[in-house]
Amino acid sequence: QVQLVESGGGLVQPGGSLRLSCEVSGSIDSIGDMAWYYQAPGKQRDLVARITAGGSADYIDSVKGRFTISRDNLEKTIYLQMNYLKPEDTAVYYCNGDIRSWGSAMSKHYWGQGTQVTVSS
């Protein structure tokens, strides 16, 4: 059983920072590409940033220069450092991963439960 558990969300003032974490646990053989998505109320879930197994990252334009995605393969954790937060960043943030469990021939996509980020004064 593979689980992704996010943490680090909360309420922050505009211009502030948060660091989200996503820990992968379970019977894991390999972890491939990972990503963070966000979903604002009444809107679809959209990609924010992704990172390959080798550590290459890319971002949507609205967060470039403000957000940084990283991964610690030994700890099976990915992070999203969010700086200079804006009210429009308010959303539930979800972790997503391409993970192969022990005994499986193929990887599957897994989602975390989400963590709320609210940017407001």
C-alpha cells in the first residue's frame, strides 16, 4: 500500500512563505516523477510544479521565481518552498507521484489527500 501524505499548509499573509512536504510511504520499489498540483474553490486541479527522478524541475509561469520544488530520494519526500505568496495562490495543494510498488511490473499515479494554503491579510 503506497501513501502520499502532505503537510505544511496553513494561513499566511501576502508576501510570506510556506514549505510544503509530501512523504511517500509503503512498499516502494521506485519513485519516478513527482509533482505538486493546486485546486482553488470552484476550479479544476492544475499543475504547479514537477520534478523528474533525476531532479529536473519545471514550473507554471505564475510561480516561477517564487516557488521551488525539490526532492530527497533517501527520505522519499518532496518539497515545495513557496515564497512571496499572493492571495491568488490560495488553494488546496496536492502531491502526485509516479510510483512503483514492490512486486509490480508498472508504476501507478498516486495522490495525497491535500493540504490547504490560505494567503490572506
